[in-house]
Amino acid sequence: MTAKSISCLKFCLLIFTALSILPAMTLAKPISAIIYPNDAKVTEHHTADIQSDGDRYSSFFFLPIHAKKETLSVNTSPGSDLQITSVTIEEKMMPVADQIEKIKNQLKDLNQKKSEFETRIKANTAYITFWQTQAKNQPEKIAPIDSVQKMGNAIKTGVTIAYDEIYQHNQSLEELGEKIQEIQKQLDDLTGAAKKRWQVNVYLVGKLQPKIELTYSYHIRNCSWKPNYTINALPAKSKIELNWYAEINQNTGSDWEDIDLKIATARIVTRPEPPLLRDWVIQPRKSIEYSRTRHKSVMAEDALMSMVPQASSEMAAGASLPEPQQEAGYAFDTYDLGKCAIKAGESRRYTIREMELNTNFKYMIRPHATPQAFLFAQIDVKKEDFIKLPKGTATFLVDSAFIANRLFAMHDREQKLFFGSDPQVDVQLTTLEKKSDETGFLIGKKKYQWGWKVSVNNLKAHKIAVLMEDAYPQIRDQRIKLKETFNGASPQKEDNLLKWTFPVLPQTEAAIEYGFIVTYPDEMDVSFGGR
């Protein structure tokens, strides 16, 4: 057996000894959990010993320090001869603290060994650099050939040994790094990232028995999930592939094995009593003066929300199971993920839904705002197929090519999804007329006239559908008269918007011409709204 193998064996025996002296404990077993976006409700089963104090009996178990103690609920098994009279909760230091300290010392020794290897690598590197520098600086006096050969051989041997040692030390560093990660994980699992925990004391009355079966539940902070989506537009197939995932972070300090797992789509507020009612006061409204900074922040928030379409871990082993069953709640929905296993400190990704939505794709253009054409899909989900999707980050794709990451949610059956601009659809706005008639063709009247041409050039190999929008002039004085000039198809008017829908064949151009004329009294000073 090599010295290296003996060293590894000693290391493993040392860690085994440290772990074996931990006091034996009957650990509770998590049996189910509901994970909310802000915390999780965990239910555990525990077989506890009973201690006797006269006619009063007691038992105890532990909760993670991150558990919300005010949310604890404890029950005995059905048909038990013992009843709970009271429950107390107190903070306790973990009894394994001394043993954990020994493991920490082992980590310290490993890191010191790692530092020694790194120092040797630096020394060998400096040795090689020295002789490389010497080789470049030749002496003026020519030395005997045999003397030069001996020196060359010596340098060659020394440099070769140095390179070999550097390689071996790097290999040792890699192995040490793996050992350090492994022992660090064991330490984190033992401590649950904390040295304290809650001790729950349960007091009982009834017929004495050696053990009792307890089932209890509690909410814990450091466990949550967030929605994540992949939305792939397939215009050639008139379809959208929408995949909904749950990114779960489990940092309770306990491994979950074969646990019944559910997720809930809304945050939960845990409190034992209802909140107080606010006073209902009716009085004249006071004007509120917002600061400039506040005004800017509100505008920024509005701009951010307008970007939301109106509506990194690997796939877990359970992701290929049938879709989680939806259960309707009072204020939110839950999805049953079935039996799952998630280790402490682990993140898992589960597939909640894989949907294929039939839709018609169009290009929206707003020539007076931008020369770009934006691909979008008008989603209309059947009532029986519709499910609400909570807000989360979505990866938007077109034909499986990445476009952008944006917020996404689906709260209505009908909504638009935008997939960015397409450079293969060229939009040009040409001003045909923009003039005023100050002389007045009518006595006492003035006239202003606009005319535009919008050209859409389809450079793609297939036909596209275009939705063009422009603002409709809003007349705020009855003395101002408006006349429309539409050449060809007339647009639809909707909420002060004009909407044209038309096809454009591949490798061809389509054009729309339109305009307006306003007449107004000669003495009136009119603002034309930036047009």
C-alpha cells in the first residue's frame, strides 16, 4: 500500500471516529410539506420516549432554529391513551457542538495541507523561472563543452523533477478540494447552518406507556419556491410551447426522503389571531405632493410593469412523472408533486405543466413610435384548459432561439405575448402631406392637413399578418372639425386607436396611406399634439 493510500485511509478513519461518537438520537421523519413562495409548512412524525414525573408525563422533540415556533401544531396518534395538556418551546444549543468542533478542526488541517501544496507549487515554479532566465543570459567567456553539458543535464533533471512535482501537487490539491467540500457538506447537514434549535416539551396525562407517536407541523422560513417558465414561439406551426417549472430551495437542515410534496401559488401570512380593523373615516381629500424622486420612482415602476407580458439547476428525477394534480384553494391553488426526495441545502427543479397552445402570430407595427415590427401571439385559452400562472421569470424563445428574459404571468384566458422585433420585416413611414392653410378657403376658417404612407417590406420566405396601430385624433373642442382620409381599407376604431390588419406576401411590400384634415376658427390657437 502506498503512502498516499495510507494517508487517505487515516483520514477516513479519523472522520468516521468523529461521526461515530455523536450521541444516538431518534430523529423525526418529515412525511409531507407544502411549499409557499415565502416559506414551507412541514409535517413530521416522531416516536418519542415518555418521562414520568408523578402523575404527569412529558416528552420532547426538536425543531430547526429557522422554524416559526408560533405556527407549531402537535397531535398524538388517533386512539392514544395519552392527551396533551400543554406545550412549551425553548431555545437549546445543539448537543453535538463539541463533536462538530472536532470536524471543524479536521477541515482546518485539510486547508493547511492545501496551503502547503500551494506553497510547494510556487517554489517549483520559481525554480523553473530562475533557470529559464539563466539560460537567456549567456556568459561572455565560453566554458568547456563537457562543463556546459553537465550543467545542462543538471538543469534538465531539476526542471523535469519540478514540473513532475507541480503535476503531483495539483493532483493532490484536486483531491483535497473534493474532501474539503464533502466534509463541509457533512458539517452543514449536521448543523443545519446553525448551532441552535428549538426544543419542544410536550406534557401529557393519561395511561403511562413507554413511547408515544407524535405528528406535528410547523412553518419554516428558509424553504421556498419560485415559478420559472420557458415560452417557445413556433410561428411556422402556429403554436407556443409553454413549460412551467418550480424552482425549489430546501435549506431546512434535514434531508427529505420519500416526502409527500405540494407547492402553493401564493404567499401565506401566518398569524394566530385576525388583524385589527382600521377606523373608517370619511372626510375631504387632502392633496398629496409627491417629491420629484418619488415621482420618478413611480414612473420607473410603471415602465417596468408595462414590460410584463399581459396575460439554474438540472431537471429533478421526478420531473418526468405525470403532471402535478391541481387543487383549488380559497386564495391560491396547490399542485401535488407526489413523493419526492430533496436533501438539505439542495435546489431542485420540477416540471409543473408542459402546455402546447394553438395561436395565430402577427407583427405589430406602430410607425409613428418605432420603425420596428414586433412578433406577437394572441393567446385565447379554452375555459376548461385555463389555469392561472403566478408571476415569475420567463425565458422567451423563437424557434428555440433565445430572445429575452422577462417577467410573465397569466391571470386571464386572453392576452398578448410579445417575442421582440424581427429585422426581416422592414417598416418605413413617409410623410406625404403636412401643411396648413392660413389663408382659409372658407371665410373665418383655418385648415391643417396630414398625410402618411406606411410601407411594410416582408423579407421572409412566408406570408405574414400585420397589425398596424396609430392614435386617433381626440378633438377637445366642438368648434374643431375632423375629416378622415383613408385610401383603401378603413381601420377599426377602438379606445382612441386605429387598427389595420392586412397580410404581406413573402418577398413583397404592402402599403397603407391615410391622413386627417382639421378645420378650426381663424382666431383659435390650436395645439396639434406633436404631429
